[in-house]
Amino acid sequence: MQGHTVTSDYYDDPELADLAERLQDDDATVRRIALMDLADLDGDAHVPLLLAALGDNAAVVRTEAARALEAFESPATVRGLARLLSDEDADVRAAAAQSLSELKLPESAQELLPFIATDDPFVRAAALRGVRELRVPDSFAPALAALGDAEPLVRREAVTVLGYLKRLDAVDALTRLAIQDPVPEVRRAAAGALGFAEETPAVLVALLAALSDQAWQVREEAATTLGKLRLRDAAPALIAALDDAYWQVRLRAARSLGRLRNLDALPGLSAALTHTISNLRKEAALALGEIGSPAALPALRAAESDPDPEVRKSVRLALQQIGAAA
């Protein structure tokens, strides 16, 4: 087996020795199954076997090894997986990228950051995804620069890195992308990443523009972020979004209006209690409860017999909240 340097003699444990021997088998299927058995073992004594299998000559074996290593945080694991980001096989690259995104060892960022500057857009995106939740300050500059990348996947991952870092000096760039990026998924990511921003005219303008975006996914994200930031000046636009053609946007608008406790939203939220989508009815009831106005009582009492038990539960909670407020 190409690349395997750990022999069965290395292990005193008979089970590990047996698995190490199976990893030398000429049949790639046998080697792959041995890796699956390794992944079920407790402890980390078998990690050297997994790392060695990253150099196997069979893509299915490298893929299995990459998947198994997501549970073991070490610089050696990060280095091994990072090398696979340039693997000739797409499944191997995807498995390595996924495992790197699961590793939360801060030291691994230094292994990944250089890959953000490679020629391969998949590798750049995977490296950004890997450092995202590590929140290391050194990832700010390359992520900010990557907002101008030609590849949408890279821009999207860069946006999420900046969202996790919560740096206010990234807000201007994120507001521009939320409005101007030609790819809806990037605009959506930018609208979501602004959830850490402070209330400023630029942020409000960008999110209101996103709430009118032609892509419903962007409108949905904008509605969510407006509620997170509790931007009260967004209430009229959110009320209008209760009539959006997509119920998912209506749902997020209802949730945000509840957070804003906007009394002008009562008619729209009350009407949503009769919508055909039960999740929207549930969210409307919860929003009315948060607003806490007795004016919502007639609509809520009419919804007490809703056919969906989750909606009925939300209605009861809303009635209790309004009662407590009164």
C-alpha cells in the first residue's frame, strides 16, 4: 500500500496489530473497512495508522482516512488533511475539507492560512472554512482580501470568517457585498454576517436593500439579521415582508417583528395565524406573545383550536405572556 509506513509490529495491542496488518492488504476494500473499524476504537493510539492512510494509493481509502480524522485535533492531523486539499480526487478533497472544518484547535490556523493564497479556488475556500470557527486574528486580513476573489465560493467562505471574527472594520465591505455581489449566495452570507454589526445608517440601508432582493434566500437572511440587531426603523419593511411570496421570508419577518415588539405588526401577524403553513402560524403566535398587546387576544383565541399541536402550544404560551403583561 503506497504511503503506509506504520507496520503491525508497532503495536502491542493485538486488535491494533491486526488492523495495521489489514491496512497492508492488496485489496483497497479491505483497507477501507479496516479504517472504518479503526474509527470505532476509543483513544488515539490508532491515529498514526489513520495519518499513514492519507497517503494510500486508493482514493476510497484516503477518503475514509480523512473522514475518520475529523475527531482528532492535532497539528499533524491538520497538516495531513491540508495536503489532501490538492488531491486529484474530488471525494478526497471534499472529505479533507469537511474534516478540517470540524477541527477546533487554534494552532491549526497557522497550518491553514497559507492555503488561502493558493491557485486552486477549492483549496482557498476549504482553508477559509477551516479557520472560520477558530476566530484567530491572523485570519482577518486574508479573509478581507478574499472578499474580492473571482470565485463565489471563496467570497462566501471569506464572509463567514469575518462574521465569526466580529470585527467592525469589516462592516463596510460586508454591506457592499450584501447589496452588490452578483451571486445570491454571497449576498445572503453577507446579510447574515452583519448580525454582529452596530446600528448605523449604512447597515440599515444594506439590510433593507437585501430585504427587497430578487432572491428569496437573501430576503430571508436580511429579515433575520434585522431582528437580531433590533433595528426599529426596519419595522415598516418587515411588516411589508409579511406579505412576501415565500413563506420562509414571512416567518423570519414575523420572528423579527416579535423581537422588535412592534404594535403596527399586529394586523399582519394576526392574519398569519390562518396561513396554510403551520410553521408560520406558530411563529406568528410567538411573535404576538412577545409583543404582548391585549389587542391580539381575539386572533389568538380563535387559533386555540389550530389542528397543529405545536401551533396550539405556541398560542397558549402567547396568551400566557399577554396575560402576564396585563
